[in-house]
Amino acid sequence: MENRKRFQSAILFSLMLAMGLALRLLFMPAKTLDMLAYIQWYDYIAQHGIIPSLGGESFGYNPPFIYLLALATLTQSFLPKIIAIKLIPFAFDLINAVLVYKIVKTRFPDDNKPLLAALLFWLTPTILINSSFWGQTDSLYTCFLLLAVLYLLKDRPTAAVVAFALSISVKAQGIFLAPLLGVLFFQKRIRWHTFFLVPVVYVLSFLPTVLAGRPLDSIFSTYAGQGETFSRASMNAANFYFFIGQRDYKSALLIGIPLAALLLLIWVLVYGRKAYSLTPNILVFTALVSVALTPFLLPKMHDRYFYPADVFSLIAAFFVPGTWFLPVAYQVISLLSYMPYLFKLRGQMGFVPAAAWINFLAICFLLWKQWKMVSKKEVSGE
């Protein structure tokens, strides 16, 4: 009987793995507007050479992705460029599946649940769409956020901070995990001087481009330039800034950014100064709250910025009983937010308001559940 169950499990897991691979291969030829930009960068690097391109162009993205894009041009003789480019997020999907497996394995070392978590991640619709259909790079910075949480679970705070620094070196959205690190600082799990590694790692990520001839003053200009790209309070992000009109854009920034900073600081101080046992369950759940609450409070967010919440809600469902509906909710939230852009539903923006209200309810639950988890009564019962 035991052998039969193992055989059935192996068949199921193999089918899930094959299905995820088949869907990715099916989506890979799709071309979105963002992919057209990546193709232009690819063509520029292929035409001018890797070293001159790294030294002369910013491409609007930080260097780590450009390094990978440059490596992709080395396959131009035997791979279509769109496939070569999409293999970058595809590879990080694989890496992230392994990291999800390792994170859940810290909770269930002798169980099939880590493998199930990894395969569910592999099949998650927004993960599939983001990397293989959209060709986006959210899997890259999220990879280092997952690595940071894995190191925190293994009580390696210095390595976790380095992983966090690598995440924000890839994309600014890595900052969504910063509130969690703030909580751990006040909980005395991370020492203050460890945070000096963040600017060090960030600057080092630019070193190859500087050696190739790129000006030093460009190190901090990429994210500033990205911030000026769109003049909207919400780029179909599932938060309430979507309801703010164009004429109130500047007011949304002037009020929204300080207000978000204040609310996040209050959250950090409450859970950083409160006395409770920071168990692995609470740590993972706090990571989820951090990556979900931060983009919900900030203006100028995009539709894809709840990608880390999609991933961490799945992990949290394995760590915290009774939260299985959270990854389902975040799939609905992100898919509704994706629809207007991916399917050109410009006149049907009702998807995003629905996503914003569902997200609001999800955030309310997250905050309530976190408070309940850190209460002395619940912690003592673990």
C-alpha cells in the first residue's frame, strides 16, 4: 500500500512538472510591448558588443539584468532572440521553485509538502504569465527575497541582508521586504552595522559597468529615471491610488509617500518592540505582510508589484494553518490587475477596482492574523 501511494505521488508530481513546462513553452513566443523593449536592448548589445554597451548605455534597468541580457546575446546564432530573453525569467522560475522547496522544507523536513509547494509555485498562473508570456523580470528580484527569508529561517542574518541588497540591486521593488528587516532589527535579530552591506553590494553590482566606462554618477540615476517614466498614481496596481485622478497625481505623491512611510514605520515599531517569540511561522507570515502591505500603501505602483505577495502567500499557506485562501486571493488580485494591460482591455477597467477591494480585505486579514499570532496566548500554544 505504501509503495502504491509513493508511485501515485510520483506520477502526480511528474504531471505537474510537465504541465508547467508545457505551458511555459507554449507562452514563450508571445510578444508584449515590454518584450519589444527588451528585444531593442538585445539588438543594441548584439550590434555594438557587450563591453561598449555596458559602458555606454543604461537601458533604463539596473546592471544585473543587463548582464544576463548581454549573455543571452551569445546565443544569437542558434536561438531566436525572444526565446533567449525569456529563458532568463524561465531560469529564475526554476531557481525560485527550488528556494520555495527549501523554505518549506525547514518546516516539514520529512514530508512531501516541500515538493508540493515547489510544484504549486511552478504552476501558479501569475508566475507562468509573468515570466513566459509577459517576459517580465519580477522572478529575478523575488529570487533574492526568497533567499533572504531562507537565510533568516536558518538564522544567518548577514547573508539575508546581502540577499536583500542583491534584490534591490536588480529592481527597486526589492525594498518591499525592508519593513520585515526593520522588525528584525528592533527584535535584535539583525545588528545595525549589518545594513551597511546594502549600499556596498548595490555599488558593487555596478562595478562591471563602471569598469566598462559608464560614469559613476549613473549608479543612482536608474531608479530616479524610472520614477519619472509615468505620471500616474497607480499603473493598474491593486490599491486605492487607482481611484485618484490625473489632476491629483502630485498631491497623491506629496501625501501618499510620507503617509506610507509613517504607517510602515508604525507597523515596524509595533512588531519590532512587542515581546513575542519570533517563530518560523511568524517570520514567514511577517515577510508576507511586508511584501503585501508596502505596495498597497505606496503610490506609483504597477500591476505586477504584488508578485512577491503571490509567492509568499503560497509559502505562508504551508507555514500557517487556515490560510490556504490567501494564495488564491492573491492570484485573483494579480490576474485582475494584469488583464487591462495584457489583453488591451482599456475600456474595461473595472477589473482593477475589484482587485483593489479584494486586496484591501486581504490586507485587513493579514494584519488581524499577524496580531493574533504574536499575542501571548497564541504564541504560548505553539
